[in-house]
Amino acid sequence: MLALITGGGGFIGRKLASTLLAEGVAVRILDPLTPQIHGEAPRDLDWLTGEGVEFLRGSVCNRRDLEKAIDGVDYIVHLAAETGTGQSMYEIERYNGVNSQGTALLLDVLVNARSARLRGIVLASSRSIYGEGAYVCTRCASADERVYPGARSTAQLSRHEWEPTCPICASALVAVATREIDRVRPASIYAATKFAQEDLVRVACEALGVGHAILRFQNVYGEGQSLNNPYTGILSIFSTRVRRGLELTVFEDGLESRDFVHVEDVAKAIARCITLEASVNEIINVGSGVATSVLDVAITLSEALGFEPNVRVTGDYRIGDIRHNHADIGRMKTQLGLIPSIALRDGLRRFADWVTTQPLPADLSGRANAELRARKLMKS
């Protein structure tokens, strides 16, 4: 069996490749190795020429690259995407071109190649498509009546009123685990492109008569993630600043929360979609199911790196950011038979141990924030 991993030269792709190889699945990687993710001089890429791995340097935006990449594959894992939420708000054409149009081109090539061997596509989607996700109002609604607030307004954020409010009684809402059947409300260009990918893959796979699985990843972290990209991955940004003796600046009041899932659990979920006898043909959340505040993560990571936490809550905010979101992982358990195996504290310790073996990157977070401020997408 042969699996193509688009965008597979990165963090998730590397872990997935080793997981699939252990399952007896050969791997072909298609990746352009972009400087924003891999740095100007990509390093530690010997694994791309290892046994069972074929590497093609190319892009999902290039038809010839895709025609070569899909030849003879049984499964496609579509990881290729631009991933910075904030950056997506001012590089709209690039994000749409790679994420939406790149996916459309991949599917166009597949349809016209008419490969009888292809059995399915696994799409890496994102929790961002939910926007704020699901909440309940404890004042005016029953406990099982879910509320789906829209994006917080600039006026609300400027008053430092961080929590989404009930549209009926204006009380603060309480976040609950978001289910796959909950309302989709993208709040960023990145999220909109990921939602477009979902529909493209579902419709095309049904037309082709092949299986599909759409996995909505929560905040993926772990050993091997890019330390060069200042537009995504708060753990990478935080670890660099801690190692450089700089304070960690946390947006809003620090109590915004996310669901952090270790890359090892993500790789297992993707591999399970390929190795199961029957096609999944479902949307599945892939996360830990646990909400953790950004402030707690900053403190825990600092301690894991052996530093006294030096954290400053700034009150700054970014347009398009959500307040809370964590996943209901019931389908992950029942459909894939998986329970997350790595708790956040253990995962952060593993991440910290790996980070200390890596060259110390430049801190580029200030530049990224300055770009946002210049475009009035980040304010105080």
C-alpha cells in the first residue's frame, strides 16, 4: 500500500510517515519546503530519503507536480496548507490559492487521471471552522440548549470584554465541548479556506466513488514542530522567547482556552483512517477534549524548560481570534477507536526536552505582531 502525504515534509507529516511505515504502508511525500516553515536552509531532513519514503519537492499548486505525485497511490493524506490565522487576514490571495485552489487542483487531477487504485482521501481540517464553537447560557436557557455566538466585535474587544455574550440576555456564556454536528462559523480567512477544503473533498470523493475522512485538528503540538514560523504555533513562539530570557506576552486576559493535542495522537488518528477495513466517510474531531488556558500553557512550558515563569498579560487582541474552543472527541473514540494517550503536561515536557536540543531560533514574533498592528488587525 502506498500513501501520498501532501505537505508531508513538516511536523505532522514526519510523525505520520513513521507511523504509517510501522503499519507496513509505504509513503510518498510532496512538499515545497517553504522557508517560512523550514527556514532558509532546511535541516534535519535525512528521513525524507529513508527506506519506504519517496520525496518529491513540489507544490499542490502545480499540476505537473500533482500528476507525478498521485501516480499509483492508494491513499492521499492532504496536509498541505498555509496555516497562520492572523497572517491569513492580510495574505488572502495566498491562503486561498494554496488551501482552496490547491485542493481543487488536486481533485481536478484525480478526476481526470481516473485512477482505479485510489481508495480514499484523508483531509487535515481545523477546529477553526467552528469559530467560537458551542456555548450554553446558564441564565436564560436550559443546560442542553446550545448557543453559537458570532465573532466578537471590535467594539467589544476594545472595551476588554473578552467573553462572548448571550444574544438574548447578554450574560456571559459558558463554553462546552464542540461536536461535529455543531454550527460552523469561520472567523478568519484561514478558517474559511479550511471549510472550503472540506466541501471540495466530500463532494469530489462521493463523485469519484472513493472514501474520505475529514479530521478537524485542534491545536497540534509536539517534538518536531517548526520553530521558525512566527505566524502559527504559540508553543514554538513561547519556547524561543523563554530560551532567550524574554518575557512571554499573553493576549487578552490570558484565560482564552484551546484544546492541545500531541502530534503522536494526531498521527495515530490519520493512520487509523487508512488502516481501517471500511471507509470512515465522516467528519471527526481530533483533540484531547480538554480546554487549557493560554496562561496555564505559558507557565507550564516555562517550568518544563527549567525557567521561572516570566509572563505578562497584555490586554492586546487580534481580530479573528476566538475566545474558547475544545472538542467533543466522542467520534474519535467510537469511529476510530482512539483515546488520546499523551496528557498535556507530559507532552509539554517531551516538547521542552526536544526544543533544548535544537539551535536557538531568532525571535520573530515581534515582527509578526508589527505586521498585524500595521494592518489594524492587532490592537490594545
